Amino acid sequence: MKMLRIFTISILTILISVNSYADTDGSIELSKKSQNTETTDCFEKINRGVFAFNQVVNDVVFEPLAKGYRKLPSPVRTGTSNALSNLSILLTLPNNILQGDILIAGKNSLRFVLNTTLGVLGIFDPASKVGLNEYQSEDFGQTLGRWGMGEGCYIVLPVLGPSTLRDTTGSIGNYLGGDAWYNITVRNDTRYFSNFDYYASKGMGGVDFIAKNLGALDNLEENSIDFYASVKSLYLQDRRKRILNTDEVIETFDDSDWEEIETQ
């Protein structure tokens, strides 16, 4: 019965998201000019201070958790990663629609339904086995970029890490009703989920990312003359790549290395 209730809530959130943005024009074009401008580090001194603070938090909290997480059996880690990816579809769907990608929104909706039901809340990934394996997460920062909004100043957020003025502005959309997972856990009392479910999933997403890329991140830090500048460069390259939906590989890291470093 509880499974049925969760499934019902999931379907409702999809329908609400689609209905809310159904009148969005499907001919949105990306202004590539806005992607070619250099991002200004307006608050570099503050950013470097926050970056140093984040490194301490990472060393004391997240890295030990990630190392412990890596010791879990592979099926447990894979299932956790699958479930987190499935939850991210609730944020991706309205952004697919806002960007005019209606066909992709339909495929992602079907992917979410299959993995939430047959995949037991996303722990398993049956959708990929039937050809729905081209999922790319989207967020409001990417949508603003597709609409032609420039990146603005580079910002380093406490704990959350690299961002830009545009991406930070986009993340506010999560708290204004755009993120269905936030709506059914924090914003509204659905009786089946709590605030803890939302924040735990976000924290677990960070741990999962670090666990996947621990070696690569350590190597980058050890071999970078300026680790702060390296992280900034890679973050900005990855965001531009995601907005342009290009297959061009970023230097040093591939796309999967940065799959969680984004304001969600």
C-alpha cells in the first residue's frame, strides 16, 4: 500500500510539473554568444576563503564518509546512485519542458515511472534495459543559460561549492516550486516524506560523487599549481558543455566526473 501511495505521489508531481509549464514555447534557442564570454571572478578573495573552508569541511566530513561509503558492497553503492539519479528526474522534467525539449521530457517521464515502480523506487534501472538510457540531468541554471542569460560572476558557496550568479539564481527556482522532490518533502506536508528525506538525499549525493571521483580529485589537487583555479575552470567548462548539450570532452575530467557538482 505504501508503495502505491509513493507511486501515486510520483505521478502527480509529474503531471503538475508538465501542466505548469505546458504553455512554454518549444522553440527556445540557446544564445551561444553568452557562452563565449569570460566569467569574472568578482569576489575572488572571498571565494578563495570559502573554498578553503569547504576544503576543511571536505577533509573532515565528506571525504571520510566517502571512504566509508566506498567500502560498502558494490550493489549497495550502485543502488544508491541509481535511486539518487531517479530522484533528480523530478527536477529535470520541468527544465526539459522550459527548454522546449518536450520529447525528452516524455522519455524522462517514462524512465521515472519504470524505475520508480519496476525498479523499486529507482534502486534498479530497468529503463536503461529498454532503451531509455540517455538520461541527462537538467536544472534551472542550465535553463537560464539556454535562454541566453550570461553566467555572471563566479561564486563559491559554503559547502555547496562552485557556482555562478546565474546558477545560484537558478537554484532559487528549486525553492519556488520547481523541484517536485523539494515540494513533497520540505515545502508541503505530504505525510509520507519529511525534511530529512530531502536533505539526506542531497548530502548522500555529495558523498556519492566524492566516492566516485576521490582518486581523480586527489590527483587534481596534488598536480595543480592553483587548485582553486583548476576547480573553477573545470566547473565552468562543464556547465557550458551541459548547456550547449555538446559531446566535447572536458580536459582532465570526463562528463561523469562532474555529474553532481551543480546547484540542484
